Amino acid sequence: MNKRIDWNQYREEFAWDGSRRDIYGLNTDFALWQRFLDFIRFSGYPYRFSLGGDPASLPEDVKGIFEAWKDRGPLLCIDVGGVTLSCHFFTQQEIEFDLDPREVTGEQKAGPSSPS
């Protein structure tokens, strides 16, 4: 059963207060990170990857991203229905995204969507 939550019940969670919202996947490891990257690469969701602000190809091996973190600040931005999820690769123990709540302008942008 796919029960929908009324947008009015949670719209205030996306009210702009000057900060981005974080989403965490906890207790991760390189294997889970690799599955995540493989999913993004083949999912159809538009994404862009950068190192130190410079566009780069998304590495095949997640370990290469963490090795680059030491001096280049990897960033993966994924467009999910018009909302950009930014993944910063802070630690292998958690997958963290942040988003700008101003991009969530209604129920369609807050709920799950499939890539087009």
C-alpha cells in the first residue's frame, strides 16, 4: 500500500531558515558506497562530479574518491526531480547528502520520483 502524506503536514520542514538540510545513511563501508555509486552511474538520474570545484569523471572505484578527498574535495551532485542532492564524501562510515530546502516547492519535489 502506497500511502501518501499530505504536503501540508511537512511543508514547514522545508521552510528556508538559512541552512541546508542533511540526509544521512549511517553505518556504511566501501562496499555500500560502491553500490551507491554504481546505482547513480546507471540510474538515469542526471549527476555531475567535481574535484576541487573542477568538473571530473566519476571514478569507477569509490576508494579513488576518498583518496582524492585529502586535497581536492570531491563533490557529487545528483538531480532528483529538480532537487539537487549534494554528496561530499566526508567519511566512509556514512553517506551524507545535503539539499537546499528552497528547491522543494511542493509535494512532487518532496516525494520519490523516477529518473526521466
